[in-house]
Amino acid sequence: MYILLIFLLFLYPKLIYPAQLRAQIGLGSIEGRFWNISLNPFADPSEKPENRRVPVSSAIVFLGIPFLEPPVGELRFEEPRVLRRSWRGVRATKEFSKACWAKKYEVPVARSEDCLYMNVFTNEYCMKKKNCHVMVIVHYGQMYRFSPQAVRHDVIIQEYVAANIIVVIPPFRMGIFGFPNFGANRNLGLLDLIEGFKWVQREIGNFGGDRGKVTAHGYSSGALLIAILSTLPETRGLYGRQEDTYYNEQYLPNRPFIDGKLVRGSVAEMIARKDFAKRHTFIGAVRQEFYTTLDCEDRDGNAILGSLRQTCRLLALEYGYQTQAIQKCVDFYSRKNYAKMLTDDFLSFIPILEFANANYSPENRSHVYLYSYSYSNLKILDEDFVPRPSHGHDSTFLYARTRAKFENVTRDTVVARAYNGFARDFVKSRSPWLPYEPQKMRFFEFKSENFAENSMRERFHGEAWEFWRSLDKFRKKSEISRHSESFDMNILHFYGYFKTKLIYQSFKDKSAPAIKILLAETENHLESQKPSRFPVFLILLAVFFVFLYNSMREMIF
């Protein structure tokens, strides 16, 4: 009896678990661990555990898998190199590696330059069947903060792995280590991600995944990285589907560089090319994203013309519009409750429509699913500063970020799971709703916990789309102009300045001198980049005098 008990407690698990927890990859054998979730990730963490119990969801995780040479020493600021050194025996891959260096923000984790290690979440079903869909998450954080550890893994396990979707979270270098403003290689973070997707193609079968069923998933800056990756020939064949919330690159101070080698142009330029590879796309936005032009309206929604004109002028200068476009911009956005939407329209909603149109295929080779998120019943910590919902509020449902506290756990858990359910349907090659059509601009509005109120609609920000398309004739160039050295023309630099004024939470003197100086410098710099008309005037004047002199000379002589 005692021998049987010892066998069951100590020997039987050792005989069974290694076969389930081990994977053989190209460099050698690795061993992961079980990760079980039994608490509702959307519940208030202050509640007692017994009040947060849910059916157990179990994953097999392989964390900190080596796949690239450590980017240290001579490899610092160099392109990633695939690891070739194998190992003997079984390597433990049960804990996250140290995260890449980044700005300290929200998630306290150990950091190091030696940070390029892969993370895989799978389960017993996938390890046996070898045919599961795969979702590769590119984490957000403006390319200088967060890490694979910042993703809420309990949500990943409960909402995706439990549905037999393998989740892969690759690392990438950030900030000065990933996107340095010097040297020959200025897009190292992008190159890290490309190598990560290549690794998925080589190795995901060893974790039960089908390499032909890979979806790239990104939110916020992660979505922008996926949009950029989708324009690169280097990523063709690495994934066939993409979920993102793409917006214009100018929203980010730390963004990939157009180097002419890897990144050959802006996303808008590249998706307009005939050789752009279309992919199945799940894309959308919050009803209002950043509201960075709140400064252009008063409390009652009336336009503050001085601020509005300045913003229209800066956008026109930055994006190559002729001066006629400035007044048209002022006229359009001076209507009541329109001014606050200016930068959201131009830098978020219009790029989303451009991206949707570029990936749409009338031959049904690729489908686009467009959505608008307007559910506003969450308790958000920054609700006093920005009208809700706004940028990041829907990521609460994707990652259960700690910045949100649910007011009604039962109701909001249902909403969260429905929202994730749409994403799961897309990953599994199902249709979450009717696909997008450019003519109708058809989209799904996620509006309420009462699902009867969520419905298909048409003309996704259609009025703004038509207005900005009408200004195309006044646009002189499509490429992004160069900026002054001390200040990037980045719309987020406006945010603190605008927000403090219009929400009436401003500094005592209602001013931000440093921002004002930088804005003035940027405007002067952009003005200096415009072609001067003065030399042309001198040439014409000289030609006139030469003509006049010759005419008078003929008359006299």
C-alpha cells in the first residue's frame, strides 16, 4: 500500500509529465511547465479569491527559449543573428527571461540587453493534434516600454489557449537599443520581430501549431509595427492574417526609420504600391482615440479658431498641403463638436480606412473586418482627463490592463469575453461579422453589453474620409518631411499642452513655455523647408529688365 502511494505521489508524475512538457526544437530539447488559471482575470483583484473562481484553464508554457545571439558587446546595435549553438540534454524554459531595456512603466521586471528569448503558450490538445491556429502578439508601449511580461497571461490562457489557439510573444529591442538615431542599422527592433516570425515558421510545429495558420496581433504601437511589417517583402509568407489598430506613424516619438533599405517608405506610400501583399485583416478603433485637439474647442464644443488654425497650419506644413488646404481645414472643423476630432480623423481614422482599402480584395483573396468600439461603461482611471472610451480602453478587454476597474464584474466579464470572442473567430479563420466593403465602408459597432444594440453600420467616419480625400489635390508630396533636430513633429507632444487647457486642469498660468518654444521652432523649421519664391522673383525681374533694355536699344539704334 505504501509503495503504491509513493509511486502515485512521486514516480508517476515524473513518468507522465516530461512527455507532455517537453518539445524538441532545432537547437535541442526544452522543458516547459503547466500554468493553470482558476481566477477571473476581469474581476476586481481586491475581491476574495473564492468570489473570483472560474473553471480552470490550463496551458503548457515554454518561456525564455533562446533563438537569437545576445545583442551585447560587439553585437550591440547590430542586426540580429540567429543562434546556431545547440545544447546537450534538456534545457529548462519555465520562466521569462529578463526583459529588454525600456522606460520603467507599470510592470516591474528585471531588464537586460540579453533579452531576445521566445515565449510560447500551448496546451495538451495542440501538442497532440499538431494543427492549432497561432497568434503572435507584438506588445505595445510606443517602442520604448513594456515587454512580453506586460501582457496579461491569465487572459491569454483563459481566452485563447483554452480555445486551442497557440500564443507566441516575441521580444524586440526598444528605445535606443532597438531604434537608435545613429549608425547604419536604425530598425533593429523590426529586424528582431522578423526573425521572431521566421522562428515561428521553423519551430511552431514542435508546439502543436500549423505554420500556415499564423495571425499577427498587435495593439496601439504593436499594431503600427505589424502594419509596417506587412509592407515589407521580408515578411511575405510569414503570416497570413493580421489584427491591429493601425494609426499614422507620426503619433509615435520612437518609430521605425525610413532607411531605404528595410523600411522603404511610410505605410501610406507602401500600401499604395501594386506589389503590396494583401492579408486578411481585423482592424478598428475606439470611437475617439486621443482627442489631442481638445484645445481647439471650448466647454460647449465651439471651435477656438486661433488654436484650430494653428493646428491646421502645422498639419498642412508637415504633410505637404498647399496653403488653400489650411482654410478648408478651419472651415470644416470649426463646426460645433468637430474641432476635437481633427487629429483623430487625420492620424487615426483615415489611415485605418486606407489600410482597410489596401487589404480589401474584390476577388475574395483577402477579407477585411472593420469595427468601432464605443462601449463606455468601464471605470477608467483617467476618465477625468479624457472622454471615454478613448485610446487603450478596449485593450482592457484584450489584456485586462490594470488601468481599468470594472464597475459591474458580471456584465463586463460577459462583454470582455464577447470582445475576445470576435478576435478568436478571426484567428480561427471564421467571420466575426460581415466583411468590409470600400463603397459602403461597412463596420461593426461594439456599443453595449446589450448585444442587440451592437450592429453592422456603414460609412465609418465617412464625412472625414470624403473631406480629406477632397484635399488630395492640394497635396504637394506624400513623404514625411524632415524635422528640426530638437523636436519631432509628433502629435503626442501636443497632448499635455492641449489637455491642460481644455479640461480646465491647467497650470496656474495656463501655459507650457517649453512646449510653446518647441512648437514655434518646429513651425519655423517647417517654413524654412518650403521652396523660396524670392529667387524666382529676382530671375523674372532680371529677365524683364533685359527684355526692356533690348527693346529700348533697338528703338534708339
